Amino acid sequence: MKKRKLTAVLLSLTFTAGALLTGCGAPKVSDGKTTSGAGSDASGATVLRMACGYNSDKTGMTFTADLAGEGITLADGKTYNSGDLKPTWQAVEKTLDIKIEDKYQGNSAADEYRYWDAQLDQIDMLSGTAALLSENGQQGKLVDLAEHLDEMPNFKAYLEENPIVRLSITGAAAGQNAGAIYFSPYFDGVNDIERMVLMRTDWVEKLLNGSGEFSADKCNNTAEPVYQPYMPTSGKVNIDVVSADGKSTETISKDYDAYGNIIEKMNAAGSVDGVTAVNMLREYIDKTYGGYYGEDRADLFIGQNAAWDADELTALLRCVVANPQTLNGRDSVQGLFTREDANNQRRIDMYRLAGTLFGVRGMESRLDYLYVGADGELHDSRDEKETYEALSRMHDMAVEGLISKAFINQEDVSSEKYLSDDNGFMHYDYNQTQTAYNATALDNASGEKYMAVIVPVARWNDGEEKYMRFTESWRSVKTDGWGISAAGVEGDPNKLKACLKLIDYAYSPEGQILMSYGPDEFIKHDDNGDIVTFEFNGSESPVISEESYKDLWELQNGNFTNYARYYIGSTLSFVKSQAFEYQCTHEVGREGAEHISSAIALGTIKHPELAITDNSWYTCVPTVLPQEVAETNAINELTALGTSGQFGIFKGQTNLYVDIIANGFTGDAGTDPASAAEKVSAAVADGGWGGSTYLARRNEAWHRLLEFYDTL
């Protein structure tokens, strides 16, 4: 197989003022409604019946009553009412001379597709998961976009420039349909880190920084220790870090002979008071790192030159939960939490964190729980013992009270509440949306900060076991997309042409801007009317208008994604530029993100590559695989492995990984962590769950895809 290094990057957002003004001009007034499925309306514009949105009625193309009320005036100076198309889609109508009939039911991508599956003749475009769209495209229900690439020059150019993207959306790799594409991909940014570890960094400084010993008038005791050492208990581990100034790298040593493993030391001491625990951690940092961090010991966790690992984090969590009086002035504080502790869709971030802490691949895969091994084969974290050992370690943290009580009891507490009440220390989530709480829930003037920190050191096996920093949370083709209904456009070439034109426009330079920023009125202009730009990732990108920035905070407390989807109608699909999101990120959020960006650029944080790499362990798994119908049917029969079985990822579902973190091993698995991990992994693979069959079917498609890739 040919080995090619192919970095997937966005098309340059280079543009001219004239092109942008043409593509994103002032939208015409529209009520967003037509009552006929005819091919064109009275004006001659082609009508497109679109069942397209993101995952709720608020994130569709038209305003709902709860968003618009009796009329809402936005940054463009226009007033919008319930049922009106949002600004982005009014601009699309005008630019492409189409009329949008909004048929979206307000469901998640999977449920929206399933709603329309038996009545596809009633719509022209629809949302769906990449897997469902590819599966049903193979059955002839969706238009094969590959057959129309010459009619979509912008989309075609994008795929030619990024072959790995083409790989991620290929629905068939053999036979007469080889190379088929059944959906337009959605990128929520690309080739960049996605989720980050977020901490109350001011709390770390309160506990660890300064000369002399830590003292407090009042504290609690740590729990009886359960968690056991993950890192070595003797010897040295050398780690490459970014220098404190962010300009270069240097190697530091974790010298376990100088003090010992902090968890081993704490466990030997048993339950201790919070002051003692903090002073043990301080002494550990001083001796293990040979004074490298000086009096700024918190930098082990929160600095540009951070080098923390799971054991050190657990020791820190013990100190945090035992010292609430110092941190929040009350009697308790929660350690780890998720955005919504009662919502399975957010609770699953806890097992994603487990993968990052303990070096387990497949926990943040683009496709189920798969990853490419160093042997070039697909592997599944669900049938690997190491996965359940990592989850068991997380359960040990839970037993010690280091994970929030609401996560264990599934009580409805949001991250906003934790932060506004000074009651939560750390979670794993999106930087922009969560650090926005610095402006609404924290007092930065007094030093309160919630910030992203450097990825932890863990033991990873990329073919050779080593201690390094690696994140699997890497932006690529998302798991949702939009397809064209074959039955809907059948017999009406104008409808098909309009659908293709819409997809192609979204991948043009001006279309990419519209799908991120919204129309021209939401973008900043100078006194001469020229668009104001700034440099972002090597390209000139637009600056958002002052009015739009004001709306962002007034309407959604700085949450860019919600503001864009709810009110502008952008970022529903296609390409979302991170340049817009970056401008909307709180300065505290930018500080942490810049630390991580420097570490990635200097190579101290490794990640999956959007490429077929020399060491295949670093190859990002495609979002879909070109499964044949028989293979898809065989996979669908393995219900225990699906989202409706043991591995649900949506609200109201259950997930085995989450349950193990909260409750430990139960039933036939027994309570001994090592033997239970082996029993569960064996049950998934060979004990009736169908893991071996699943993996065999996936690998068949994977190797067909690699063969097709060599023909590109």
C-alpha cells in the first residue's frame, strides 16, 4: 500500500469583499414556509423540502416561538418572528434562488432520518448520522454525490485536496458503486484538538504554591484510599515538556526514587487530614521534579510546562475534596464532574477522560469504539481488558468521593451550577462553551479561573509502550451529515440541481464563511465598508461585528455554538470555521488553548493524523466504513453492542462504561477488578455479545477502503 502523508486542512478562507457581499448579502424577508411540494414557487424559485437541522427544534433552519417570542431583533437590525427562516438560510435562498420549505421535526440526526425513512418522497434533503446515510445510500435511497462531483466544483476541489476526508465519507469501496458518497460531511473545525481537561486553576494555586508548608484553620479528612498506583513506584520517567515561555521544549524527569509514588505514599498513610495531604503532595513535587517547579508547584498541572499524570491528579483530587473550606468556604466540594451529571449524553465524557488518563484508545473514536492498531488492523476498546481496568480505576476514584455525587446518583446538576456555586473542580469538555462561564459564573478579578490544561502523561502503546502525552479527541468528519433523498428529487432535475448547488456553495470560500458567521451584516467592516480580518491558523478570517458579539453574550452568555445555531442558523452542517469560535472564546479560555496549541505545534502532545500514516496507530479512524449490505445487517443484529443496548451515547440511554465508573463491576463479572475486567472483555468479544463478529465485519470494510484509497 502506498504511504502518503496527507494533512487535512480547510480550504483557505481567502476572499474578496465583493465575493463575500455577493454571497452573503442582505437577506430578503421570508416566512420560511411553503405549503406545496411543487418543484418551484410562484416566483420560479426551486422549492427544496428540507428536513435538516442539528439535534433539536431550536437548532433548525427556522425560529421557534420560544426563541423568537413576539419578535426578536438581531445584530443585522432585522426583526424575526416564529416560523421565519434564520438569517443564514434567508441568505441561502437569495443567493441560490431557491425557496426552502422547512420540514425538520427537531430530532437528533438518527431520529430525524428514521422519521422520514418510510416517506422519503416527501422531502428533498434530510439530516442523518453518517452511518445511517451511508447504510441507506447503499440501498438506493439517497443520491450518490460521487456521480455529480463535476457539477460541484468546490466540493470536488475540497475532496481532491483532502483525500482522507474522501476516505471518511466513502459509502462503498468495491463493485459498481465503488467510491460512492451518500452524504455531505460536517466539520466542527478540523485537524485540531476537540475536548480538553478543564480545571479551577486558582484552586490548584491556593493548595500548592508558595513557600513553607500549607496550613488551614479547618479541613476535612481524605477517604480511606482505594485507588492504586498507575505510574511507576521507583525509577525515572523522562518527559518532554514545552518550556515555561512556550518557545521550545525541554526534558524533565519524574524521579520516583527521590520520594516515591505519591499514591503509594498516601495509601500507606491511610485517611489523613486535608492539610497533611496537601503537604505530602507539595513535598512529592519538590523532590520528584528536583525543584523544577520551585514555589509554583501548581504549574505541574496548569502551566505551559505541565507534566501531570493520573496518579498526581488523584492525589490532587484528594487534596481538593479534603479542603473545601480553603477553596469555597463551605464543607464540601466536588472533584470530577460532567456537564450534566444526569444526562447520559454528557456522562459519557467521563469515560472519554478515562481513556486520556490511562492510555486507552477507542474511547473517543470517530466510529463506535474503534481505532487502528500498529498492526494496521482495526481494534475495538469494548473487547480489550485494558479498557475495563481503566474504568475500574475511575470507579476507585468514585468510591473515594473524587467524582461528583450527582454523577453517581444521576442527579440533575449542570456544569454552570457547579461553577457558579464554587462547587466543582474539573471536567472534560469543549473549551469555548465551558470557559464562557468565566464571564458569568466566576469572578476573574479576584483570581477565579476555569481553564484548559495540558493533556496528561499516560502509558500508551503505539507499537512500543511509552510514557507520553496523546489525545484521541481530534477534529475530523463529524458523525452527522445531510443527504439528498433519491425519491424526493426523482423526476425533477431542478430539485436535484438545487440540492447539489447548495452543497457545493457550502464548500466555496464565501459559503464557508456564511455557514460559520452568518450573513455579511454579522461581520465587522471598517469605515470604508471593507471587511475587517485577522490572521487565524495562517489565513485571513473575518472579524465578527460588535453587534453580533454583544448578542452572543446577551442571548447565550458567550456560548458561540448555541448562539450561532439558535439565532443565526449557521454551524448546522458543512464546514464550521474555528476562527469565529476563537473570537468568541473568553480570554481565560484562550490562555489555556494557547498552551495546548503550543504543545501540539512543538510535538509534546501527539494525536491521530488525518492521514494514512507510516505507523498506522496514528491514523484517524474514518467516520464511516464502506460496509456492504450483508455486513451492515450482521452488525445491526448485534444489539448488545449498539446504542439501544449496552453502549448508548444519547440522553435516556445506558452505557456500560459509565455504569462501571459509577457502580463498579456487578453480576457475573465479580468484584475483583483484574478478573472482572478480563471477564467483561471476553463476554463482549466471545461471550454472546458478538464483538468478534462485529470486528471481523469492520475489518473487511476497512481493508476494502484501503485498497480503494490506493486508487485515488
